[in-house]
Amino acid sequence: MNKLTRRTALGLAMPATMLALAGCKVTTATSMGDMNQADLDFVTNGWNLVHFNIAESELAQSYATTPAVREFAAKLLADSHLAQQAFDPVIQELGITPPSELRSDLRIRLLHIRLDHGLDFDRSFIDDQLASHEEFLSRYDMMKNTPGQNPKLLALIARATPRFQSNLNTLRELQRMMPPAGPATGPLGVTLPPPPPGLPVYGR
């Protein structure tokens, strides 16, 4: 059975939000040149993850409670801006137009984390960033093993990968340091019942 993650729960519980967030902005990379679809897909998702990391790290400067989380968020913010500065000239040179808006699942996660406070925010931030860094590294592994990928993109991502791996290691350590979450609460502070037996829960 698949784990029920906070992100999965959001996707199931907030369809109206997804519709409300849908707009006319572009959420995928495009090219007028000869870039293959796999390259464009990586640029789309790389752009999304870097900009998502920037947005959550900026929030953490005022929302995070744990000093170690705030410190990591400041480092991640600096790392993400460096990645953006390296990323943008390469895709411009290749004639790629990046997205102009985050994909819907990341926009929903940004909306949701703004509702968290205290240690709940810290846990959500760590969960989100674990998923973001794992996705980036997974997409790079897939990209480098796919024939025909653009060598300039491959070289760019290869240089960024050690920083993502280092951050992922730090996030796992931060997750181990966090105190366990208390029982979930609903409106007016009512404690919600536990999940049915046998249904694993990760995060919140």
C-alpha cells in the first residue's frame, strides 16, 4: 500500500483550490530550437523546484521556529539563488523559455504551509524540502541515463548535484532532530481520530 503523504492528502482534499489557482500563465518550458522533450521536461521541473525552494526558504525566515531550520533555510535560499544564476544563462543560450508560474502541486504546498505555525511549519518545511531535493536528484539520474540529452544541461546539473545531495543529508538530520508531532486537530481545536489501522502516515 502506498504511503499517505501530506502532499497526497492536499491533492485529494483541495480540488477547488487547484481550480482557483489555475491561470493563463505558462507552467512548462518551451523552445523554438531543436531541444528534445526530455531536455524541456527537465528544465520545466528544475525551474519549478528551484523557485519553490526560494519561496519556502523566504517564508522560513519569519515562520520557522527551530534555529537549525532557520539556519538551513537561509543557506538553501542562497544556494537556490546561485542555482538560478547559473541556470538562467544556459537556458537562454539554448533558446529555452522557462515557465512563468509554478506547477499546481507546488503552488498548493506553498498555500498550505502558510497556514502552519511553530513546529508544524518546521515539519512541513522539512517534508517539502526532502521531497523537492529527492525529486531533483531522481530527475537528474533519469536524465543522465537517457541518450541524447543536451551536454550543456547535463554539465550544469552535474555541478549542482553535490549541493543538492549535501542539503538532502542535512534535511534528513533535521527531520531526526524534530520532536514528534502531536495529535492532529480539526476546526476549533477538536482532536481528530487516528487513521484507520494499517494505513501508514508520513509527515502531517
